[in-house]
Amino acid sequence: MKKLFLFLFLIIPFNVFALTIKDDTTQVHYIVDPEYPPIEQSSNFIFTNLTQNFMITPITYSLTSNIKFDSLTNKYYVEDSKSCTSRFYNYSNPNHTGCDFSNTFTVFRGLTFSTYIYNDSPQTITTNVPYSVLIKLSKGNNGTWHGSLREEDFSLKINGSYGGSTFDLTDYISSYSIEFDPSLNSAYNESSQNPRYANSAYILLNFEMATIPYNSQSFYPIFTLTTFDYTGETVDIDDQTYQVVTSPKHILDSSSGSVQVTHVSFLRDSLVEVVGTYDPLNDSYSSGMSYYEGLDYLTETDEEILSGGVEECDSLDISCHVRNLTKRVENLFVRLGNLIHSISDLIVNGIKSLFVPSEQTITNFFSGMYNSAQKKFGLLFYPVEVFQDFVTRFQNLERVSTINYEGYTLPLLNNNIKIIPPIHFDFDTYLKDESFINYYNLILLFTNSFLIFGLIRFLANFESAIIGGEDK
Amino acid sequence: MIIESIFYIIENFFNLIFGWIPDLPSIPDSIRVVVTNFFDIIFQGMGLLGVFFNLTLFKLVFVIILTCIIARETYQIIMWVLKKIPILNIQ
């Protein structure tokens, strides 16, 4: 029993400590809710179903804008950078708008949310709970996903959130930075009956963000305001110009419910298409508006590769035909080389995914075990928490070189008698004295030696205890 | 994927074993506050140790000693369990 206690007391908190101090990422469980409609047709955020007791406040939104090459999917993708200005949202005002995200991106790499609070009454509010965020992800699709992509494969990480302070009117409360792994968040849909979606790879993400329930109706969610216009950008990749055509669309419903923030992003292997608009509120689909973004996939067909550099030849120009044949053979080997390269990449990545756990796996495991044990054992688990607290504090221990004591004054018969005078001591000022530094270094040398020899002595005893057979 | 599966099994095994036990109440906040305040006082004072000790070395020694103790206790726990299995015949 003693050993079991020691095990619980030492092993679990140490492991949790060792793993959690490296990464204080807030873990979020995400759920796939089939109730949310698949809205492949939209490419925007949609705010619907607002709940009064929730503060759903994607106030800013930003992405980095880069054209990058993803070796996993062997495709280029676009990271866009946009942000929205904010406005207050009021339930009673039906003429509100959400945030338009024009120039949306083709592969969703991540986003940053900042949350604000708006206090309707001019008073300071105090929160004593962290503003954690709940995020729901769901995948909308009409066809069958190719491969083994599952809902839980969506990669989601919230880098941080904080709260627990006093906030004034419209004070900043918390910020979330969410990252997605495009290799997980993209999929290939080859079975769709709709030709618009056939042979197209895209990602579909439905977000539902909700902060903790708040009981006061004075607090309104704040939404972002439309700031973008339709834009058409061109990007140059490998000496070729591609056009990114995007168009925003937003739908906002204040009628009831919680806020649903939905984003759907597409990556198309065809040129820009003009498609209709989808209205999830009325579940209607209309054509004639072009708000669908698309990007040339930046991949070439086999025929394009094979015919690269091939000249137009006269039928009697034999040398030209020979050159073309040589060029085609050369292109063929280039194509084969690319194929072999992609196959080797696939094999390496497959083996890696089989044996190497993801970055968060071990952290999640120990955090999950810790939370489960904490919930289950309650006060019996408290010694473990204390130990963890001790170790954490010890690890964060920093040198204190100043002492500021205001002294103690005893009030006696209308006279204040100073019992202990104030003490203000700053050790660092002494370190400016070179002669003192020499003495101080001697002291440190002695204490360091004391620690090291103590450690050696401990290890020697430890080793002799093991070798000596005590730990059979 | 393999290691993740092992973790998944361990976690579910833990939940299966202890799932039938009702959740015990947590420690009262008053006690928690007292302990926290106590630690605050202690560790504010421990900061002064940095004047006389190299804190980096101090933490390193602490971690090494703690690791050794944990490793030893883990080994003993495992051996204690294994010795209870007659078929292994571990003395």
C-alpha cells in the first residue's frame, strides 16, 4: 500500500508536470454534429442562431498570406491574410452584419480569434472564470470522402486563452489562435454526382464557437463588420500567373439559438468557376451570383507534362520531329522521376504516421489521465495536485535579490513607536563592487560544489543500493 | 498510430476499471486556499536562495534526484506486482 501511494504520489504528477509545462495548450474537444447542414456551396462565415447567454465573438480574423507548397498533398496552397474591424452586436437590431471574408483561402491553415466583451451598462464587470472556448467542427459534404479522413482527423489546436480578470467596457478578454493541418483538413471527393465537385479536393469546416454561458443579458456578442470588397489577385508561381478569384458571402440570423460560425473553403483543380449562392437559413440555392472562389490547382496533366517544350513541326521536318521525340522522352523521365519521388514520400510518410505519434499525443494522454483521476478521486487526488504545484513552483523559482520591508510601528498612547525599522535591501547593488564579486563568486563556488558533491553522493548511494540488491 | 492506439487502450482501460466508482468530492476550497497561501509564502522566501545558490544547478540537481527516486519506486512497484504472480516464480 505504501508503494502504491508512492507510485501515485510521485509518478503521475511528475509525468504530468514534465509534459504539461512544455505545452500549456488548452485542449478542446470537438464534436461533429450532423445537424449542421453540409454547405459546400458557401465560402464564408455564417452567423446564425444566436443565444443570449452566449458570447460568440469572432472579432478579428487573420491569416497569413503566402503561396506555399505542401509536400504531403504535392500541391500549392494559398494562405491569405485578412482581418475585419469590429462592431457591437445587438439582438434587438436586425440590421447587423457579420464579417465578410473575401479573398478567402484555398487551404485553411489557421486563424486567430480575439474575443471582446461589450457591457451594455456602464459598469465594470468581473469574471472569475477563464473564457474557454468550445469549438465544434463538422464536415459538410455530399459525397463520400476519399481515403480514411474522418471527422476526428481534423487537426485543431487552440494556442491560448485566458481570462479571470476585471474588464471594463469593451475590454479585450481573450484571444484564440487556432491552427489547422492542411494535410488533415483537406480531402478528395471523387464520388460527388455534381460535376462541380467531381475530382475536386477541398476542405469543409463548420465552426461553432461558444464561450462559456453568461447569465447577464447585458453582454452582447460582438461581430465583425464587412470591410472587404471583391478582389481578384494574381500570383506568380514558377513563372506562371494564376488568378485567385474570391467573393465573400455572409448570412446572419439573430433569431435564436447559439451562434454558428461556419466556414467552408474549397480547393479546386479547375479554373475559377461561377456557381450559385447557398442560403442556409432558407435552405435555398440560387444561381447568378459569383461568390465562389477557386484557384487553379497548379498541377499539370500528364499530357501537359509530356508535351512541354514540344515544338510545332512541319510534317516534312524530320529533325524537328526527332527533337520533339527526344523532348517527349525527356519529359517522360521527368514525369517518372516525379512519380517515384511522390511514391517514396508516400511510403516515408506512411511509416512515419504508423510509428511516430503526433506531437500532442503524449501530452493529451497524460493530461487526460490526470483530469480523469482528478475528477474520479476528488480529495484523494489532492496530494498529487499539491505535489505537482510544488514541483511547478520549484521549476519556476527565480532569484529574489531585493527585500522591501516597511517596518512595524506600534501605536501606543497616541505615539507611534517604531519597533522594527523599515528594511530596503538590494543585493544587486553590491554586485557592482568588484571586490565583493570575488568573495561572492567564492561563496557560489562553495555552494555549487556542495550541490554537485551532494548529488554525486546521492547517486553513489543510489547505485550501491541497486547493485547491492536492495531493489530486487 | 501504434503508440496512439496503446495510449487509447490504456486510457479506456483506466476508465473501465474506475468507471463504476462514483466521483469523490473534491477538496474544499478553503483548504485549497490555505495550502496555496502557504506555498506562496514558502516560495517567496525560497527566491532568496538564489542569492546563495546557483538556481539553475539547484533545479537540475532536484530534477535528477527526483527522477532517480521515481525510477526506483517505479521499479519496486513493478517488481512487487510481478512477485505476486506465482507462475513467474520471481523471488
